Amino acid sequence: MKYYILALIILILDQWTKWIVVTQMELRQQIPIIENLLYFTSHRNKGAAFGILQGQMWLFFIVTVIVVVFVVYYMNKHAKESKLLGISLGLVLGGAIGNFIDRLFRGEVVDFIDVYIFTYDFAIFNVADMALVIGVGILMVQIFLEERNAREKK
């Protein structure tokens, strides 16, 4: 249950920050947070990460439904065994649903976190994207740890 609460917190934070961007900023408006490093930039994306697959909404709907079903199943079946797994799946679930809501109701995803790494302008992203990336990263660590433990037992 606590991992569903984590997903809900991610979802609420994601939708709240996107609502602020949509209602308080003009499209392409940029607000410096930390000069030359972090900006809030109002941006819309009709594709996936880094703007790939623009306009393929049907594909995103199908993939998201499959991911959500898989995550819910896996959370119910295995998250009790591992806190790390539960956290990772909660983050993935909240992030997936957050961007799904945008695609469903806006026809595009609201992005606004704009990071410059030295002079490189990284792709603009949102809270749901952060949750997805962190969740998948934690999941990869979890898989690595399970594999290592299995090898040590042999």
C-alpha cells in the first residue's frame, strides 16, 4: 500500500507543477532558477523522451497501459519482498500515470525543468520523467543486487 501512496504523491506533485506551468507561464517562457544551470522553461512535447516519436499518441497509450498493468501486478506480487523494488515500482507507476494524464487530456506532455550541463542544454523534462528515470535506475540496481546475491549463493 505504501508504494501506491508514493505513486500518488509523485502523480499529485507532477500534475500540480504542470498546472502551475500551464497557468502561470507563456509557452517557451524561461525563468532562471540558478543562472547557467537550472531554468523553468515552459515546453510541450507530443513525443517521448528527447522528442522522439512525435505524434504517436496511440503508441504511448498502449505502452503506458501495458506498463501500468505490469507494474501493478509486480507490486502486488513482489514488492513485499523488497523495499527497493517497491520504491522503484512506485516511482515508475506515478511517473507513467502522470505523463499518461497529460497525453490523454492535453494531447501533449508539459515539460519545464531545463538543465544546462556546462554548455549543453539537456532535454527539458518534468517530475514524472524524473520519477520514471529514478525508478528505472533503482530497478536496475535491484536487479544487479539480486543477481549478485544469486551468484554468491551458488
